[in-house]
Amino acid sequence: MNQAFVKARSRLVLDNPFFGTLCLRQKPTEWDEPTGAVDGKHLFFNPKWFEKLTEMERVGFLAHEVMHLVLMHHTRREERNPQKWNVAADYAINNHLIAEGFILPRGGLVDDQYADMSTEHIYNVLPEPPQGWDSVAVDSGKCGGVLDHPDSDGTGGTASAIESELTVAVNQAAEAAKAQGKLSANMQTLVSDVTEPKVDWKAVLARFLRSNNKSDFTWSRPNRRFIGSGLYLPSLHNPCLEEIAIAVDTSGSISDDELQQFTSETSYILHELNPDRVQFIQCDSEINDVTEYTRESLPLKVEYQGRGGTLFRPVIDYINDKHPNVAALVYLTDLEVCQDDFGDKPHYPVLWVSTNQEEAPYGEVIKM
């Protein structure tokens, strides 16, 4: 095995056992690409490039690759551009590594404006890849790239299994480092954010809408449990959802990717929850379009309008005036607005499905 690699990894294990323990799980693999990468099983490196780094840069490179794994970058890319995803991933992790005292290889991507942003959020605000970018390039940040996990087949179930196994390993590495007094408060917080169970927002959405659906007893469908005893009793009838409103934030802070995601989530509501009708409202600082959808409207083809400022009050006022009988409002947004711009709390329940912020003056908030 490459001796420079062995020495750097040993130093990482001794000085930073959290990173070192996770690094030991990866199989060192030499390759001919310019720098290095990780995929959840292998830690690839170009030996000629690696040996030109200083000793501390080599350690920083290994820590950089481990952080890609900690943040599950090898399972989260989905259909995103691989090179742009790697750039976003580098911006997401390098500030953490510098705060931990690591020295990164020259050319590493660092920018304070991306501090505390998720990788997906950074990806959405980055410019589109310029002409000439190779969509399969491994390391745009010159610091070590990330590849999709070799066992991933693109299904959520496979990614979930891979992430569950890694979550256990991350927790064990954190506990080992903590026992040695070598896990910083910042890394403890990061590990907690990564390993704590996340809310299944679609399950919350289904529960929210169904809990606000009207159920009642009906004689048209006798309770079959009692027919055998000669008793004809009413059964509890839970019809399909009645009229609901879905509002989409089309302000300038919402990316095209997020708008497409909002279309997908509206399709999910129509297909899986089958409301009687949906009032689909586009709004930035004013109402831009209102379309009524039913399940027969699928597949949805939405042309978004807006991209100005953000106000939620126009949607609330519009529904109160035009559709006062809606059962609930689902608002797809990033919640980036002043508290005074929400308008008055309406009489119907509101669910904010947010891509960013997690607080609103009324209603329930879940993060997408």
C-alpha cells in the first residue's frame, strides 16, 4: 500500500479519531484520475497527486472525503448534475473542516455565504454549469470528489439501507472520539443533525389533510359487523378529500428546481390523496394565476409566473373571498418573508411545506 497514504491515515486516526475511524472503513484504491474521490466503499486517490501534497494537506484530503460520507453525498445526488453536485457538496463541508483545523489541498472551494446551507440548497442557488463542464467530472473542487455509491440503483429503498448502515457507523465513530475527548462541539452538533431521524413530510402531509377531512355516519352503507346479528347500524363514512387549496411561492428566491419539486408534490397530493378539487394558486407578492385541478388533470404541466417579491397575505385574502369552504391550505414555499407579510390567521388549517425556514406565526410547518 502507498506509504504516504498509510502515514496520513494513521495521523488522522490518532489526531481525529472520528474522521479516522470512518476513513478505515474505505478501501484505499489507486487510480489515474487527477485527484481523488470516495463512493462509500472505496477511497480513490492518484498517488502522484497525493504525494505532491504536504503532509497536512494529505490529512485534510482524507477528512474531506470522510465528510462527503458523513453528509451522505454519495446517496443524495438523484438526477442532479454530478459536477455541480460535487461543487455544492464541497461548499457544504469545507467550512466545517477549516473550523476543525484541517488544511485542505490548494484550490479547495470555500465561501462563507454557503455556511449552514444544505447541499441541496447550495446546488439550487449555484449557477448552471457553464459550457465545457464535463457532466461526469469527478472533482471540480480540486480537493477530492464524491461518486454515487456502487450499490445504489437509484431507488429510495436502496439509498435508505445504505444510509442506515452508515448512520450506525457515524454514531459509533462519534462515541469513540467523544470517549477520547476528541470530538468538538461543532462536530457533535453536525453528527446529531445527520443521524437524528428525519420527518417523513409526505406522511405528515397525508395525516394533515386526512385529519381535516369530514367524516360522518351514514345509513347508505350499513356497518357489516352487525348485519349478521340482524342489526342495521350506520357506518363511519370517510369520503375523499373535498376542496383544498395549494399555494406555490413563485418569488425570486425560489429556484426552478424547487418549482419543479412543487409540481411533483402537487401531483402526489392529487394522485395519492385524491381530493375532490384543488385550487392551485401561484403567488409572489400578488396572485399570478389560479387553476383548478382534479385527479383527471394528471400529469400536471405547470407554467409558473411571478419571480418578484414575497407576500402570503394575498393568498389568504383570495381564498377567504373566492373559496371560503376550502378544507385546508397547503403552502409550498421557502418561508423567506417578514412576519408581518403572512396576513391574519385564517379560519381553515394551514400547512407550510418549506424548503428552508422552519417557523411561521400560525399553522404547522414541515421541512421538505
